[in-house]
Amino acid sequence: MVRKIFARGTGAEPGFFSFNSSGACGTCEGRGIIHTDLAFMDPVTTTCHDCEGRRFRDEVLRLTVDGSSVADVLEMTAEQALGFFQDAGVRRRLRALRDVGLTYLTLGQPLSTLSGGERQRIKLATRLHRTGAVYVLDEPTTGLHMSDVDGLLGLLDRLVDGGNTVVVVEHNLEVVAHADWIIDLGPTEGGTGVR
């Protein structure tokens, strides 16, 4: 959607605003970094000297919408982007990220840099409007600050109140105490399984 907004606002092709397409920096091929293989040593990674890590060609970076280049927008957090975008579709997606407590993520952040818990919450953000679904979450508090656990619990309550079933595999006692039902799996079966 960001590419389309920039294409509409500048008159350029949408691919021009993709670091995987015609807008990519030719030196780093849109990665923003250069890997130098040192044969018998670990490779060295440096910031691209041409685009300065911004991933786009100069002619792309000169094109702006509301005073910001596409690289500026991709460096915005989801919270900052809510104040920037007026497009209803983009704002709906950004509000979904806010609902799952991920407003600190930048729009251009690679998925490979996200924790498992963050990836689970992104998936939840796309499904908050559904009902009658079953969600199985594997330790969703991993990587969360203790203050963010309350937000996660609110999200889980929202899913359940919306008619969904949520199964959480979790060690965090605050989450366990919040559950409607607990299945405790210990080292052995029966009465000795909870020791």
C-alpha cells in the first residue's frame, strides 16, 4: 500500500518505491548493507556507502509525499505512521498493530528480525475481526516486557469475547493465572505430574 500511495502522490511507477525492484540501490541491491566475504574468516557487513543504508536510489529518495521520502516512511514506527497516513486501509492495518502492542515496529523492518512472539501477534492482528476460530499460541510472552503482558492478556480476552477459542502454551504465571482452564503437564503422569 505504501508503494501505491507514493506512486499516486508522485506519478512514478509503484515498483520505483520498492527496494526489491526498480527503485533499489544498485550497489547493495536494496539491502542497505554490503557483505564482504573474507575467505577463511567470517564475512564483514558494512552499511552501503551509496544509499547510506536507506536501500533506495537517489532519484527515489528525492520523491516525497507530504515531505517524506519512501525511506523516511519505512523508518517510521507504526505509531508514527498512524499520524502520517490518511489512507483508511493503511490506518486500519496500523490500528491492528496497535491493538496487538506492536506500535514500536518500523514499517520497513524485516520479518527475520522479529521474535516468535512478535510474529504470532502480527498474525493475530490480521485476524482480530474473525469469530469462531481456534488460536494456538506457543509462549506468546517471549520477548515481551512485563508491562506488555497486560496488553497481551487484553488481546486474548478480546479474542475469546469475540467467540474464538484460544489455547496458550505458556510458562508465565500471570498468563496461567488469567486462564479459564489450565492443563498442567508435568514430568510424569497423574498426581505426580505436577511436582
